[in-house]
Amino acid sequence: MNSHDLEKWDKEYVWHPFTQMKTYRESKPLIIERGEGSYLFDVEGNRYLDGYASLWVNVHGHNEPELNNALIEQVEKVAHSTLLGSANVPSILLAKKLAEITPGHLSKVFYSDTGSAAVEISLKVAYQYWKNIDPVKYQHKNKFVSLNEAYHGDTVGAVSVGGMDLFHRIFKPLLFERIPTPSPYTYRMTEYGDQEAVKNYCIDELEKLLQDQAEEIAGLIIEPLVQGAAGIITHPPGFLKAVEQLCKKYNILLICDEVAVGFGRTGTLFACEQEDVVPDIMCIGKGITGGYMPLAATIMNEQIFNSFLGEPDEHKTFYHGHTYTGNQLACALALKNIELIERRDLVKDIQKKSKQLSEKLQSLYELPIVGDVRQRGLMIGIEIVKDRQTKEPFTIQENIVSSIIQNARENGLIIRELGPVITMMPILSMSEKELDIMVETVYRSIQDVSVHNGLIPAAN
Ligand SMILES: *Cc1c(COP(=O)(O)O)cnc(C)c1O
């Protein structure tokens, strides 16, 4: 087995997610063999800084001895037994811990294995909640509100509440109806004024629709503080709080999808803490196991949970469950991950590093194709434009953004683009020095690609 065979078999047998396989098969794939701290190594021994935290999941670095040991200790006891009708030790301890660290009265934990499933569960629970408490009075509470450009996962229910046209257009006939509300995308909404004005506009629009339709709405789902997949759209301060207040006022459930922002990413353990918001339901995933195993959870408050209590023949039971729900290996890793976050004071460390990073990021504005630099904690989006005045993006054919990503890879940095936005999602434990290297590499890649395409003169 050599790297040549692996490349051949990868192209022959593996269908990669979110990937145009025609293009993929014409390019040289990156085949990762091992990881160490903030770095990944490919089969040829090349080293890369993991500026994408392996799709936003890695917390303490790769090949972390304490996480490795947690996995080994658990696998020597048992790898998996079902949570349907029986319990297991790590899933109990983790649920108790999650109840303690999540905001407010969130205390009932329903496990699954992907963020999308956590979202599906939140929607089904929210829907059934109203039917459980009064099926006649709430017979019309069947719809969900979500933001424009929202992303909540790829299963059909999660796609239904999503707002990214690119991902949804083709599946439209399969989806249930959602009620869209404007997202405060300040950079592209300057016609409304500054970020405060954009926020007020979005809040007013939301209130108008709730005034008209709240009786048909079961809940509102939102990515708190930052819309990740849409290109790191950072919301103005106060937006989330205002959304929470409207949900309370109009009697609809608030679902916070913390799959991307949870576990320290934005500088607090959970993003909604920053606005003192307590959702009725919270979805978590991605960073929960420190990037080791697939695990997700949907966490509810007592009131919602209690509405599902009744005699078996009342059919208030939540008829939902996945085969690997509450998997011991994943839960044991999540427990260790949270223990390390606390013991290493990681959240405070992230706050400090974010501040330093924000100064460094300003240097990117020296490059004319950088339109907007957005950051919340260790979540960064660089929106690339042809022209700063018109904010016109490059076309896919012009191939600017993907060339920048490719150039960065050749210089030892893994990052990815989301449409016209270069995104950096470093491993949360990265050192200040490594974060500097990440930004410097991105700077150089944007510069190189700009020169190569005649967008700026060559530096001498
Ligand atoms: C990634 C993500 C999801 C989906 O999680 P998967 O584990 O990929 O299914 C849902 N919501 C948000 C906000 C995400 O970033």
C-alpha cells in the first residue's frame, strides 16, 4: 500500500461529501495519515497546520494523550450497548455534566450522533410539545421560523429549516415549508444603515411576522451569534437577545443550534451565554468529543420534557431513537473533553487569543480583494470581492477563492472556503504563535493569488 495506490482507490471508491467528484478526480487529493497537536500529516509526510479544526470539531489538538487514554479505558470496558430501554455509565455521567454546564434549566439530554440529527430531534420535540400540551388549541402550531442563509444540517428536516439556496434548491419539493426571516448580514445590508439599524430592521421584520403568524408557529431555530456555513455571518450584539424576547412574547419555542459555536468556539462555552439567552432547546455536536468521535445531543428544559410524560396508551412518548444513541466510547470522550476544557481554562485562553488574533487580522485589509473580515472568538471569515466599492464577488469560473485555499495548502495550512468567504476555524488549543502563522499564511496566499491574476502588481 503506497500513496499512489491510495490515491487511485480513493478516486475509484470514495464519494466525498459536498464535493464535485469530477473536479476532485482531476486534482491531487490530500490523504491524511496521522495528526499531532495542531498539525496533520499526509501519506507523503507533508505537515499541515489544521486551520479548519478538521471541520470545526477539534478542541485540544490531534493525538491528545488524555483523550487517547479515555478512549482506551472505555473500550477495554465496553464499546457500545443500547440506550433503548437500558442505560450505560458514560452517557449518564455526561448528561449530568451537560445539564450542569449548559445555560439555565436545560437539563434533559437526548443523544444522537450528528448535528443534523440533533436538529431533527429538536424540531420533532418542539412540534410534538404543542400537541402534547393541547392538541386542539395548538393544532395549527406546525411551522418553524429560521433565518435567511441559515444552515442546520443536511438531513431533510434540517435542510427544510435551512436558508441557503445553493443547498436547498434541488431538494425543494421534498422539504416542509419554513417561514424565513431576514438575517442581519451587516456587510451586505448597508442600505439599511449601520449594524444597529440592520439589527433593528431584522427584529422589526421578525416581530411583524410573529404578530401575523405566531399561532401557526411551533418554534424558531437560530445559530446563535454566528451563522457559520453561510460564511461566518456575525450578528450585531443584542440581536439574539431580541430574538429570545420575541419568542417569549409570541409564545413560540426558541431552539439554539450551537452545533458550530458550542464548546468555546466564540469565547464562551456556549454562544448564547454572551447575551444571557436561555433557549428552550439547544442542539450541540461538532466539538463535543474534542473532534474524536461522532456525537451530538439535543438538550431540553424540564417543561418540554414533562409534556412527554403520560401513560403508554396516551402516546405522548417521543418515538425517535438512533441505533448508536448514547454510545459509550463517544460519551467517555466527551466527558474527558469537557474535563480538559475546564482544567486547562480553555475558554479564558480562547478569549485572550481571540483578542490578539483580531489585531493581526486587520493586516488583511491591506489586500485590495479583502472586502470584509469577520471574527467571533476563533471563528473567522474573510469575504473576498472583486471591488471593494461594489462588493461584487468573483465568479466560480474565475477561481480566485479556491486558488487561495490551494495556495495555502501548498504552504502548509489547511483552510476551506464557503462560497466567496475564506474561513479559518483553528483548533481551539492552538498557540498564539500558530494562530499568527495561520493568518500570515492566508495573507501570503491572498497576495500570491492576487499577483498571479494581475489584480495587484508583483511585490519586489
Ligand atoms: C455542522 C452543523 C450542523 C450539522 O452537523 P453534522 O454533524 O454535520 O450533521 C448543524 N448545524 C450547524 C450550525 C452546523 O454548523
